[in-house]
Amino acid sequence: MAGWTRHQGLAVGLPREGIDTDQLIPARFMSAPRSAGYGGFLLHDLRMDAAGRPDTDFPLNKPEAAGASILIARRNFGGGSSREAAVYALADAGFRVVAAPSFGDIFGANCVGNGLLPARVTEAEAERLLAAAPCRLTVDLETGTIAGCGDDIAFALDPVWRLKLINGWDDIDLTAAHAEAIDAFAAARRRDAPWAWPRAAG
């Protein structure tokens, strides 16, 4: 996974709250191999009408949303089940950032694990972004800001998640970054509590 510090892209608004992972990708599509791409399944049952045709009134189906890579939504985005495929669908559809007032905990962690930023903003700021969309925004991980719709908006992000996104790290990479401290702890523990270590063979 490649790390990043700044993303510039088109933002599209999804003025709904409580978008859960089953809405992001309905379960019936999860048998498809990831190699086939999950982008076409994103929000399928909301984007399509009863006849299976694209709903022209749905925000992501409008011509001005084409090529969007930043999604603005309302609170409780990504709640529900822990399915990582919900993040795959967003990523495969070209999204790099989701800004909302709150996220499902597991969904947020899955986003970071796939290089996608869950940027937490206040409800008032989310409404401001929704009112401005579609528009081009610049999202900066180092400063923690979203710019492009007037005054910069600060977003909240766990410092460890920020580090992982900037460096393109997964959990193993994050652990490896502390290898020196881990080795030092093991050496001190071996010295201070030799009785706790298994006896060498022979």
C-alpha cells in the first residue's frame, strides 16, 4: 500500500446519515473475487431503481460526480457489520477520502488499512461541505485540514492512523517500526527474569 500526505480531488456529497456497510456493498455481491473490482457494487441498491437502472437523482449518478475521489456524508457512516468489502467498494470506485461526523469503528480501521482516509468533521462542517459539493478539495494529512471551500476545515484522526496512512503501513509495518524497542525490552526481560525463559535444548 502506497502512503500519501496530500490528496486533491473532486468531492461529491451524499447527504444521508446512517449509511451502513450493507448499503455500501450488499452481501450478495461479496462472492465476487476482489480481482474483478468491487467499485460497480458501491451503494448498488441506493444507486439503482426497482428495474435495475441507475437512479438519475442519486448524487453519485449525476454527471457532475464523475471521477469524484472524496465523499462527504452525514453521521454514522460505515456502521453495521465488519465487512472489509465495504471499503474495497469505495476504494475500487476511486475514493480516497470520506469526510463525515462519525464512523463505525471497524469500518474506520478498515479504511486506514486500505489507504482510505476517514476524516472526522463536525456536523456543521459536514453540512458546509455538502452545500459546497461538488467541488474540488485538497486534503492534507500532515496539517489535518480540508481546503477548497472557503476557510480550511480541520478534521480529526487518530495519530496512529495518520502515521499508517502517511507511510503506507499495515499493522505488521507499524510493529516493525518499533523493532529496536521490542528487542531492547526482550533483552532486559531476559536479564531481569532469566527464570521466565525456556531452558535451551540440551
